[in-house]
Amino acid sequence: MHKFYIPIVNYDSIIFNILKEAGSRGLSVKKITMHVFNASNSLFQSSNFEEIHKYVYAYLKRNSQKKDAFVMKTDIRGRYRINEASPKTRQLMLDFKEQTLCAETEKSEQYNSPTLFD
């Protein structure tokens, strides 16, 4: 029996989106893990909570070590948030906005095109 896993790249984008929505207060590693776990599980695909927790913890730790890292620890132990002063964060936000604008443009073009019933 084959197990299908969501590529780790998707975990990265899920973590970024979660932290972006959390704002300046940030979230604990456990809450971030729960969100990633819920986002990656479906009826046909199950993920292992411990594996996701290990990945999220390592990802947050690895990406919060430098001063200009895009993730930073908060004053509360075990909480992380996005470092808004980081150049990498600004680039990721621009990429995210660009993707959102492209998706909205595609939707508007889709609705403006003639249908079979026009």
C-alpha cells in the first residue's frame, strides 16, 4: 500500500500563511503544527502528527536563528511570529500578493468570457 505525502514545500507555505494570519502575537509551535496537520489531512491522505511536529519545530528553529530571518521568537517561550523587518518577509509578501492578484484576474476573465448560452 502506498502512502501519499504532501510535499514539504507545501508545509512551508502553510506555515507562512498561518504566521501571517496570526499577526504580531504569533502562535505556539503546537498550534502551528495543528494548523499544518489539519491543512494537510484529507479523506484520502493522512499525515503523521509527530512527523509534522518535528518538521514544523525544525523549520521554525532553522528560520529564526539569524537577525534578518523572516521568522522570529516572541517574548513568550515557544511562540513564533513573522519578522516584518526582514527583507525575505517583504519578498514573500510581494510574491503572495502577486499570486493573489493573478488568481483574481483569472477569475474575472473567466466570468467575462462568453458562455454557450449567450
